[in-house]
Amino acid sequence: MSAPARQRSDQAPGDYAEEVLESRLADPEWTAVRAIRHERVVEFFAARAAVVPLRFGAIYFKSSGVKLMLEEREEELKAIIGRLRGREEWGVTIFRDRAMLLKAVTSLSERLRALEARAAAAFAGEAYLLRKEIESSLADEARIESKRVAGLIEHGLAAASDAEKRLRVLKPEPSARGDIVAKMAFLVSRSRFSEFRAAAEQLAVEHGAAGFQIELTGPWPAYNFASEQQ
């Protein structure tokens, strides 16, 4: 990672004053430029030391305000830095190929396996009804299987990390790699990263035939673990 350009970014306080900041943030171009600058600075220092990253939008107009904040939060910040030292945040996204999962779920679901066995042994009329029941149950069983696999992956990766957090996915989100069924963040010791990556690769192999993929991203500043409640 190259160091950020050595330049000052002096701004008049009015540019970030409370009464104008909301309208500024509504401008995606204005926000994106400054958010990227903020992230580059945080990443630069996080690669070199344990830091407590402040999210974009934390504003102090005077150094005295920063000094007061540090004094008031000294013990909390020291505890967080101690927990983050030698560790990095890694993101994990689980994708599924819905078509592949629907093909595989009959053999993965205990309920559908039982229905399939009954259909194979039944007379034509009953077998037809049982197979219709299997077809109508595929979507629900695929959702159940997705949750089960996400839980297995989370558990497997948690064993190779120091902390983990499930991130919000309101519903399966489509992407070029398939539906996004789960997002997670893990706090990983640098000394254990090889173990963590190997666990992710093994889990990807185990669940790949059912249409699941694992994407590993990072390292990131530990935003999801930089709070006293962790």
C-alpha cells in the first residue's frame, strides 16, 4: 500500500458547520471525495499501528476538542487499542448460486430426502403428489439451507479469529456472483491469518457444490470492533 499524498486539506469551519453539513452530505460527489480521503488516512495508520478509527463525519474544529475527547475517553480507548493490537478486520461475504442450490437442496434437506424416498416407493398417483410437494418446498428448503450453511461458515471462521460480527443483510441481495446471503466481519490476529484463510478456503470447497461461494476482503481498519462493548 502506498502512502497517501502529503498534502494539507485545510477547510473553513463553515464548510462543515452543522447547518450546512447535511446538505453537503446529500451531494454524493462531495461526500465520496472526502470519505475516500478519510479512509486512506485511516488505512495508512492502521497498517502501521493499532488505531481506533473514527467514522467519517466525526468533526472537531479545534485541537482542544480533540484533547478533551481523548482525556474523557482515555481508559476506554486504551482498552480498545489493547484489544486491537496485532489484529486486523477481515470481511466475509457468502454468495449463493440459486439455480445450483435448488438442484442440490433435495439431497441436502432431510425432509426432502424423506419425501423423495417415499415417492420412489409409492404408486404413480401418490408419487406424483409427493413430487409436487417436493417442488413446492424447494424455495423454502433453499432458504433454510442457506441459513444453515452461513452458520457453519461463521462458526468455522470464528474458530480461527478473535472476534466476529454478523453484518446486516435485509434480504438476499443479487450480485454478479449470485445472491448475497450473509456478510460478516472477523477480527483476526496477524499471526493467525494463514489459518483463517485456510479455513475459508476449506469451507468454500465443502459448500461449493451446493452453489455457495466465500469472498474474503481486507485487511480493513477495525471499525466493527472499535467500541467498548466488544
